[in-house]
Amino acid sequence: MTGTNANAGWEPRIVAFLCNWCSYAGADSAGVGRMQYPASVRVIRVPCAGRINPFFILSAFRRGADGVLVSGCHPGDCHYISGNLGARRKFALMARLLGHLGIEEGRLHFTWVSASEGGRFAEVIETVTERVRELGPARRNAGGAR
Amino acid sequence: MTDTIHGRESLVRLLEGILAMPGVTVYAPVAEGDGAAFDRVLSASEALLDSSGAVRPPRQILAPMTETLLAMEPGGSAVDSVPAPEPTILFGARPCDARAIVFLDRVYAGGDRIDPYYAARREALTILSIGCREPRATCFCTSTRGGPLSVEGSDILLEPSGEGWIVRIITERGASLVGRAGLGSSDGRVTDPAAFPQAGAPRDLSALRGRLEQAFDDPRWEALTAKCLGCGACTFLCPSCHCFDIVDAEEDGRIVRSRIWDSCQFKTFTRQASGHDPRPTGADRYRHRLMHKFSYCLESYGMPGCVGCGRCVEACPVNLDIRLLLDAFGGER
Amino acid sequence: MSGAGLSARIAEAASRLLSEGSAEVVIGFEQGSIPMRATPCLVTDPSDAGRLVWNAFCANNLARYLEPGRKAAIVARGCDSRAIVELIKERRLKRSDIVVIGVPCTGMADPRAIARRFPGLRVTAVDESDGMLVIHGGPEPVSVPLDEVLHASCRLCARRNPVICDIPLGDPVAERDPGFPDVEAFASLPAEERRSRVEAEMAKCIRCYACRSACPLCTCASCFADSSQPQWVGRGAHPEDVTAFHVMRAMHLAGRCAECGACARACPTGVDLSILNRRLASDVSELFGCRAGLDENAPQPLAASSMEDSQDFMLDPGRKRE
Amino acid sequence: MSNPYAPVPMRVEKSVTETEDGSIRTISLTFPDGTAPFGFVPGQFAELSILGVGEAPFGIASSPMSPDMLDFTIARVGTVTTELHYLEPGESVGLRGPLGNGYPVEGLSGRDLLVIGGGFGFSTLRAFTNYALHPGNRGNFGGITVVYGARNPGLLLYRDDLCDWAARDDMNLVVTVDRADEGWTGMTGTVPAAVEKVKGVKSVLGGRAALVCGPPAMIRYTLPVLADLGLAPADIFLSLEMKMKCGIGKCGRCGIGGSYACTDGPVYSLERLRGLPGEFR
């Protein structure tokens, strides 16, 4: 199922969970700065990276996302002191667990983007989109005929 | 033409013969981890014919864990998805499994409203059962009006005899399968059921029922079920449990309405939107399960809702043995 | 000390605790109704204390039966006590409400492993002596070392003696933490094979929730899996829903899971949940330097954080800011 | 074979807010072209559904004497009911029904009736009352007394009907609220207390029967009052609120002993109910 040739015309669907204070504002900066980035992203704004439950990520995949991006404030910048640091622990475990289960790496990405980093936001989206595009549409497990 | 299957190899050949029939689907016990489940087999080597019974009952052949009732494509209207299965043969059911299907027939295909999904699968099904040579520690079929050579529900019963089996045709459908498989059959019962190893002394169902009904408000329910975890292992491994929920979801761009297995042991089963729950405690829910099987079903369906297969005894993570509760509440006082 | 000796001492302690009113209930095991099974037993009357036993088939984690506000004595080995420690940390239980009757544990025998070892044998009874199981049911009794038929979780056990204890019974056994060879072995498989192994395990799940119900740390009053608003995960047999349920549950237990294996033992169809839970335990140990239930005073790793935590899993994380 | 799980696509004709807090609405549905309206008995219910959201049972709140348009009164409590609240005229909603037994209209013929409802449980009693008051049916029944209560005046349903009924001289209407607000001039107090007060109302024909539907607490305290009034358990009919799903006696959810509320109920005589397991008494 992978490879761009087999998926001509296909555009990845990427769900981005962005914290309100830094990354969402960073996306805004990218827009204000008229920076180009792929239109593959559906943004969901959350109060803090710490608000992002692993459920959100699995639900996004379950409902058809090909990739998921989670982005919050850089360490030290969290508006709730350490919400992003707590989130980092959760996501470190989740990233490893999904890899362990054989779920393709490259579909789930975590990063930090600050409010002023419009350029970085555009680059991140570019990188994630390219990575997911290389992987092709997410493989769905419809199971056997039991 | 022979009416006897001499030993295991002949049994394998019979299964091979059935598998070779065009246009049939065959289910038989297959290995699943350390246990066994009824699943579709394509070759006789997949089947576990020596197993003393599958861990998972054949119920999912007729009432799958999740079954689409209606589906709607984007922009379309809802269409029902009643299956049209090809002829299906359940090979190697235990007599208790076949009796459980008799019970399911009364639930789904009885009364004035027939469940078309179940009925379509049932109509296509032929059941070949193999009698039980010896009971397991968990068996209690004899307490539910069954037995190791019980014929109810089976189209064909292979009665153990020496190292082999005698073919008994129970129904027309069984006769047709026997004919196609190149077997003959014995005319009458050859084996004396009473001479067979039985699963313990039978319990008197009608006396049991009366005592259970009297024990409804017995204060011991709570203590005797205190270790119940409230999981659904007993109900989901039960061959005759039939409860389900109906849920809607979006599945790969289609909107589907499905039914999924549900369990009276779950806290959410009877809890109303207002928060009121007529069966709020684990003891209430356990009592309901027991009373349903041994009292209510006798009234509604003329047979107990339990065939004594023992799967719930085996599966219970905390070994809450339904037989002990039957004796505690329904035994002689 | 033999199982029989321990059983008698457990019964004696239980009877005393109930008589003197130190506990409303004693949570232990009694003989099960079928061979190779012990079953949880909640004793409230001192005259029933004699039912309590300790043997190689005590498969459940009894911490599951502790309730807030109920003074209870509990027979606990390493894994039960690890769960109790976590429950106390989460303030679900008060230490002062619990009397821990501590027993050393040399592991529990897996009936499925015994069946594999002696195919076709219909076991009628099992005796234990000096680390050997003597199995009856065939023409002659057969024996096997307990060590060779242990549950996987017991083979990999990191804590055999109770972590906290009020009434120690029996002599402590030597600890032997084997680390995570199971996790390493699985991780060394190619991703495709890991994926298909996981899919095969998930295909066995019947959504009976025995795993959740048997787990001493699954303490949520209402589980995400039962929520309809929002519905986090579909309740049917769709493989992606099944997987999502188990992954979410494992994530919820990350850093809290007592590694007792009660979930996998409870599973009627034998889903190997250790693939998820052990991986998380191994990562928690490696990344955050702790293991659930072993240290009463350590904070739970997912209720804590540090600026120094690794972020090498992140996309371009250390990049200088504009 | 007709598929009992397949809904009929009904058309929403109107949707009106019943209560001041907006938590309860009544939607009125008509049958699609080419589908004949079904006959039904007051007290029966139907499963309403929106594909992709879910299905839930609701009592039919309108009288079978006007079968072309069916009313359903819906309290917003969950996902399905919320979506049903959002339906606008012209939209479509799935319906399976009629389901259940309904009130025993034949057996009630020739008797004096006490119709007792509380809160949201009044919907099928409204259907029954309008059925009984229909000119073609009124002669079949003796005196009709309706006692209806809500927590506060803002939660009273079917205000137009209440006004009509109050103006009639062939029935007696008692409306009560647990807690009055400014401007409420009617009776204040619980439903059981209001039923106590109708004790004095003379029986016209004798052979009284009561139809009761409401929250569990209302039922619990009303039954002794009815016993005081001299009604035997066989004369008291309760419509039970039960969690249901399939509506056709297969899914096992609404079992009460050997009966299913969705097929044998939801209306039970108190006598029958007393012979069933105690969970629902």
C-alpha cells in the first residue's frame, strides 16, 4: 500500500493537535506571514499539550487520519507550568508502544512550536506531510471474516 | 456405504469428504492459543477433532459478535444487510452445543417476530455433533435435561462406539448430508445412553426452579457472589446467551447500524439514562443471570437457558462456579 | 515453608484478626471447585477462616477486592502488595485500613502450561512439595518442577516477597529480577511480524472485559470504554476498536501496572496482554527509572515530569528557537 | 420476510419545545408517501433512530384516533435524544413500531378511570386520555380523572391539552407541581398527595381502574394511596420505564422475570408485576 505511484492523486489527511498558547499561535504566525505549507492538515486547538489524551490520537487514526501531529510549547514555556512536560512523558511511552505493536513509525509526530515560530510551523507541516505521503494511506485493519 | 466410522482416520476422511463438496462452508473446532474455537476450516488438518470441545461456543456462526443490520453509503438510503450464506456445516459440535442452538432458535426464530439475520444463517446450517466419551470436570449437561448422547438440535450425531463412531441421522437435513458424504446410517440408537459416563448426578430442574424462585430475596446472594468481578466472560462464552446492544458507527465512509454482544453482567446493561438501575449491584446481576437461565427461560422458552456445557465454570476468572450457586439456592434445604 | 504450613498460618492469622476486630474481612484464597484452581475467598466470620489456603494455583490479584473505607486484611505476595502500594499512592485506599498478611511467593502454576506439558491428561488433583508439582489423573501420578510450568508473569516476576507487610508469614524467598527478556525478544522481531502477532492476539478478544475487571489498578468508577458521550472506542469486534481499547487501557495503566499478569490470566481466550503492559513497564523503567509498586515513596511517573526527560522521540525537538 | 430492524423513514412535521428549560420537545411525524399509517393502542411505543447516531424507544404521545401524525415527547438526556431535538421540519427520522402491548383499552371499557402521571412519564397517558375523550370512545368509559404533576410549572407538558381538558365537563383534571413559582395559582404538592385529594370524587360507575406512569418514587408513594381508594392490584396498570433496545424481545435487556417489557409490557397490571421478580416492583 505504500509508495506514491500507487496513490496518485491521493493527499494525506493529517490531524494536528495544537496547544492554544504556542503552537496554535505559531500556525497563526505562519498564516499572517503568508508562509506556504500543505493544506493536508486539520487543526484541532486544545488548551495545552497536557490536555491531549492518547485517546484523541487513537480516535483520529480510527476515524481515518493518515497521520497525527501533536505540538505544544517548548519546555519551560508552558502556560500551565509543566503541562507540556507531563505530556512529553505520556507521548514518549505512546510513541514507543505503537512502534512496538508494529504500527508504522512516521505516522505520529510530536514537536514544540512557539507563538513566534511561524516558519518552523510551516516546516513541521511540510516535513510531516512528506513523511506521511511517503508511507501512503494508513493501512486499516478490517480483520478476518470471523 | 457404511454406518460406522472406524477410528480417527475415518473421521478425518469424513471431514475431507464434506470439505470437498462444492459450495459449502465448514466450521469446526480449530486451535486458538491453548484453546479452541469454532472457525471456518478449509482443510481437515486445521480441525481439532481430538479436542474435548472448543473453548468458544459455536454461537458466533449464527449470531456474530458484531453484525451489521443496516448500512448507508454517503448520500444513499439505508439498506438492510440480511445475509444470504451458502450451505454451512458445523462439524464436531458437542451435543450441548447443538442443544444451545435449539435454545437460540426459540429466542431468535421463535415468537411472532423472527430475526431475519439469525434465521438466514440458521436456515443454511447443518449440525454434525460428536457424542462425548467422558465428561469434563466442568460438565453438568445432565442437570439441564441434556446428556453426552443428546440428539436435540443435531442433524447428525456420531455416537462414540469403541474406537469409532456410529452415524445416527436425526433429521432430513442430516440424511441429505450423510447421503452426499457417502455414509450410511444405523436405524436406531445403538449405544445405551445410560451406560455412558455421565456428567454427575442430574439435578431436578423443576424442583430447582421452585426453590430458586423462593430464594429470590435470600440474603446470601450478596455474600455468595461477592467475588464476582462483573466481567462478561461467563456470558460471552455461553453458547446460549443471546443478549445484544444496537450501535451506530461510521465505518470506512459508510454509516452502519450493528448489533454487538452485550452482557447482563455489565454495570451499563440496565442502567437508565436517568441513572436509575433496577439491578444496581453485582449480586442483583448475578442473580438475574442464574434466575434467567433456570427459571425465566423455562417459562418463556420451555427449556432452561443453560445446557450445562461448563464453559462459564472454566472461563470465570475467579472460579465462581454456577453449580455451587445452583446447589446453594436451589438444592434441598 | 510448604503451602499447607502457610495455609494453616494464614487461617490462624485471619481468625485472630477477625476475632479481635482488626479487620471486617480477610481476603484470601480457598480451594476452587475444579482441579488446578484456587478461588478468592472473602472471610468475615472467624469460624470460616479454616477455608483459607495457599497453593500454586492462587492466580488472582486480591488487591482487586480492597474497597475504600473497609478495614480489610489481605493475603499478599509481591504482586498483590505492589498493587496495594499504588492504590495507596493514588489515595484510593488508606494504609491504616489495610492489614497486609505477607506471604513469600515462588510463582503460580499455569494450568495451560501443565496441559501443554502433559497433553491429553485429565488432571484430577495436584500436590506440591519442595518446588515440585505431583499431578494426578493419569494411570500414575506424574511430577514436574513448578518452575517449569509457571505463568509467564511469574517467570518474569521482579518482586516475590511483599513490598509492605504487617504480618509476615513464612521465610522470605530470594528475589530474582530477570528484567525484560520478553520485551526484548518481541522488539527484535521485524515490524510486520510484530504487527501480525498483535493482530492475531487482538482477534481473540471477545470484549468481555475480564482483563479490566480482574485488574487491581483498573479502578475508574466509569471506564472510558463504556462512555457513550464521547464514545472513545467502538464496543464491537472491529479489530481497530479492539486494539484501541487495549492500547488505551495499557496507556492508562502505564507506570501503575503492578505487572501481576492477572489480566492475561483472567482472559478466557488467552489474549497475551503482556505485549502491551510489559513494554510500557520496560519503558517506564528505562525512561523514568521506576517500577510500579516497588517504592512506597516514589511519585507515580506519569503524575510527575522533569525538564531533563528524554525527547529524542520528537520531531526536531532541540532546534534553536528563532 | 419483513425485517423488524428496518425503520420506516418518517417525515418531521413539527418540533415544539414543551418546557421552559428547553429540555423536553415534542416532535410530530408523518408517514412517507405510499406508506399507510399503522393502527396502535395508546401506551405502545416506537424506536426512533437517526442512522449514524443511534436508536432509542419513546412512547407514542398522540392518540391513535389521529393516526396520520404521531407525536413523540423527548427529554434531552443523551446522544440520540440530543440529535432528535435538533431535527427540523422536513427532515427524516427512522421509526420502528408500534411496539409493546399498550394500555388494556378493552378491559378498561365501562370503568371509571384514574389517570396518574408524573413528569416526562405523562406522554402515553396523554395519548390515552385523548383517545378516551374522543367522541367515538368517550361513551365507553365512566368518569375520567387525570392527575398530572411536574416538578415545577415550567416543566408541565402539553399545555394546550391541559387547557382543553380543564374546560371540559366530562372529566376532572388535577394538575399539581412540587414547587410553585410566581404566577402559579394551581395546586402545589406531590402527585400522591394530589391523588389523596381525589378520594372525595365520587365514582360514577364503580369498578375503578388506574393508569400510572411516572418516576419510581412517584409510583412507590402512589400505590398505597390507590390501595386506600379501594383499587385492587388487578385494577392498577403501570407503564414501566425500562432500558430497551431491540423492541421485539430478542436483545434481553428489558427482561422482568419471564417477560420482556418491550413485548409483554411496557404496561403491566400491578397484580402481574407482583408475580414477577421484585426488581421492578
